Amino acid sequence: MHTTGRPGTLPTRLATKINGYLPCIRARTAASEDDMRLNENADLDTSQVEDLRGSGGGGGIGGLPIGGRGLTGVIVTVLLALVGGYFGIDTLNGGDPSGQPAAGPGLEQECGSANADRLKQLDCRNLLYINSIQAYWTDELPAAFGTTYEPATTRYFSNQVSTGCGAADSGTGPFYCPADDHVYIDLTFYRLLADQLGAPGEFAQPYVLAHEYGHHVQDLLGTEAEMRREQQRDPDEANHLSVKLELQADCYAGAWANGASDTEGSDGTKLFTSITDSDIQQGLDTASKIGDDTLQQRSGGSVNPAEFTHGTSAQRQQWFRTGYESGDPKSCDTFAAGAVK
């Protein structure tokens, strides 16, 4: 039996308490009565996020080339490289594996239980999502694959950041770096996702984070390393192999979504009080906005499957749905023969 907080305390309804968004986004979300609810009394583990905002240490920009192209701050380039991408060790230039120190204890105060309004804040809500995703994998990775889950911190940054995989800027989008085992995100990315890509739903945020943590799981299981070896053995299949890796991360995100309402904080209280069909639809809508074909069309070019690295909109929706409907990460074998056309 799980406690859900103090009696008589209502959970936060995100539709009416979203900060960090433009007014038009709040207006669009406020009408919904079916958004997920977060447990206001959940114990949030701030050690899972390092806040580098305002800490300096940019280390330059433009250090994350992929496929020979820089990903520096040009929206069209970001769209072609795909939002929420994954940047492996061998595709990046240099970088300091030690990364950067945390900027300070700000999140401990802002997101602590003493702050009754904490879940109105974008960074605290994302902290809760990260706690949930890692709580899910702490239980599920050994159950499904017999492997112990090793937590990875997320690093919030502004404008630019030095990583073990090289220097990045905000135009890179969220990414996971296997060289230092961190997820990186500039939270202003969600405005781009909402305003320019048409995915304003709140559930877009945990979907993006769960996708990136899916890459961490692939790193722990050796999937990413094996995929890189396959790319080296067969360069002509490099992009197709990348698509399989990305679709598997989408599927892992769906598996987390299935189990998210059961995830708990360190004190044993549930982090979510409800996740609805409307939330899952928002996840599917987000997947539809960031498929290779859709992004190529948005950039004004023609659709070229030979350049796909993340999968089509339909494929991204399909594999997120596969993970969600099965609730089993073992169903996410995109590398099985014939699984991805």
C-alpha cells in the first residue's frame, strides 16, 4: 500500500499551473481537463539534476558535428539532424569528460517540499519526470534484462555547455552523452518544440526525457556500442542502424509511460497521481512532429529516406505505442530481423 501525501491535499493539475511557457501555450493547454497530475507531496531527489545555468563554462559552440555537419544554432539544421537526438562518442569532437561542476544548490531550495509552488516551475516538473524515469528503470532493467541500472544525472544548461562528447549549444537539442553518462537539456528547447514544431502538450516533456534516458539504457546494455561497430563494418547501413537505435529509445519511452503512474519517490510516495489517455496522445503527437520525413518537409526540402537517422513520424509513433501498449521493454527489439523496414 502506497501513501499519496497529506489527506485533503489535491494533486497539481498542470493545465492551470504551467510556468516557463508562452501565454499562447498556456491558453491552449488550460482547456484540457484530462492532463496528468503530479503528486504535490512527492519527495524529489534533486541530486539527479545538476543545474549549470549561469555557471559559465561554455567551452565554445559548434563542437557536436554529426554526419560531417555542425549542429550550431541553426533551426533548419537542428530539424534535419532531428530534435532530441543522440550523439555517440565516435561522432563528436573532443570534449572534457569531466564536464562541469554544478552551479549550486538552487534546485534544492526551489524544488524542496517547503516550496508549495514548486511544481508550477518548469525545472522542478522536469526534475520529477527524471526521478520517475530513473525509478522505473531501477526496477525494470534488472527485471527485464538482468542488468543493474546505473543512474545518470541530467544537466540543465543555458546557451552552451562542455560535455564529454564535445561542446554543444542550445541549438543541438536535448541529448545523451555516453562518454560522461549525462543527459543534457536547455529547457528553452520546449518552446521550440511547442512554437516551431507544433508540440505544446505537457507530456511532450517527459517523452523527450524518457527518450534520452532510453539511450542511457542502450549504453548500459551495450546496444549503442554494438550499433557503432555495425556502422563501422557496414557504412552503407549507418543511417538505417541509427534509425533502429532511435526508434528503440522511443519504444523505451513508451514502456516508461506505461509504468510511470506506479513510480515512487525516495520516500515511497507515488510521483504521479494519474496519467491519462490524453497524455499518451500528446506523446504520440510529439512523435509525429519530429519524424525525419516531417522535419525534412518543414525545412522546405523533399523527403529523402536515405538521410533518415531517427525514423519517420509514423515509425516513431508506432514504436512509442509498442512500448506503451506492451509495458515491456523487451518488446522494443528494433534490431530484430524485419522489425524496422
